[in-house]
Amino acid sequence: MTRNSSELFNCERLTKDFGGLRAVDRVDFEVSEGQIVGLIGPNGAGKTTLFNLITGVYQPNEGRFGLREEDLTGLMPHQIKKKGISRTFQQSRLVLGLSVYDNLFVGMLETFHSGFFDTLIRRSRFKKELTTAIERANQLLKQFNEELVEKGFAPASEISQIDRRRLEICRALATEPALLLLDEPSAGMTPEESIELMSDIRRVQENYYPRLSIILVEHDMMVIEGITDKVIALNYGKKIAEGTFEEVTRNEELREAYLGK
């Protein structure tokens, strides 16, 4: 793969077929370090399928992708996560009956070393690791909303929709990724909440993770315009436009496919 000095992620001719349907059709693009990229297109354009390819849920029929010059094509999801790519999902993956802390600890499991017998025999070791985990969880939660720290032991079902989305993003950030994929993070929220969440994401990235790159799937064009550095548009699995928000929204094919013009 060719790579420029700031390039973090690169995919080439990435393709996925489901029987006779080509869901992703030879897609090429790159993401620079610290860049926020918007991925747009009508329903069925291939956006979530592309995310599933990049995270190893699906294996491509053709093409390749890599992070920091390392080819990740063919790896399993847990291997790709360890390499530095994490994600959230359009449908919430929180366990609402568990506490905010417990849901966040799911993203930290790989950092835990204590086992079942440590909780019974080596309690001091377990307690020390738990204290460290709570401190790390509080740090993540505070970056988005300090009030979430006070709700750490509350069930996730008792926090607001926007805080649930913040919690899911915190859980993805707990793996310390280089590339974060956000699949419609504002789904189910009001326009005001969507704007607030996007402002949070930009603020957290700028203040705490300036080298973190983000690919964001979103249908709300106001959200895309306000947060992204670059936009990629898909239609029927093909990349039809790439550039700034202003450049992409002037594309006639995109207008017909996505904006209804």
C-alpha cells in the first residue's frame, strides 16, 4: 500500500458480494491521522457493510485495507481491535440492566489480569485492579459528561439517550484505538441532542485524542457539515464523491441519490 506521511488508514478496491448482490464495490479511500471523515449515502448504499469489512465482521471478496502500513485484511474482529480499530453500532449494544461502570468495563476486559480465583484468594490484587479500572472509567466518562461519573453504579437504563451514546463511545475509546468508527451515533436523538453529541465528539478528540481518526456514518447533513474534515459518499456500494462537505454536496449524482434533487 502506498502511504503519505500523515496517512493512518488505507483501503484499496474493497469489495463485498452477497450472492448476486454487490454491497461494496471496489471502494478506495484513505484517512489521515487526526481526521474526522463523514461517510454518507442513502439506505442500502453500503456504509454499514463497509464498517463490517473494516472491523473483520465480513471478509472482502476483493481488495485490502490496512492501518499504519500494516495489512489487516483477513484478520478476525478481536485481532483488528487489538491493532487499533474500534467501533460503535447503530443499534445500542449496552446491557441496560448492568451499571454504567459494568458496561464500560466490557471495553476494558483485555486490560484485566485478575481471574475468578483472584476475587476469592488474592483479593488485594483484585481490589487494586478494580480501583484502577474505576479511575480509568471515571476519566473517560468525565471527558464527555462529569455527571456520568456520579451515575457509575446506576443501571444504564436510568441514564438519558444521549448519555447512553456517550457511554458507548467511551467503551470504544477504552481500547485506546487509533481509528474509531461511529455508526449513526445520533440515532434516536433529537436534533438538539445530535448537535450536542457531535460537539462533544469534536471537543473530546481535540482536547484528549488529537491523533485519533474517526469515520462517522450519519444521515443528518447538518451534523456532517459541522464536524467532518472530509466526506465520502456511497451509492449502490460505489464511492461516487469525495472531498469537503461543500464539494461533495455539489456532486450531481449525490444530489439525485441522496438529497433527492
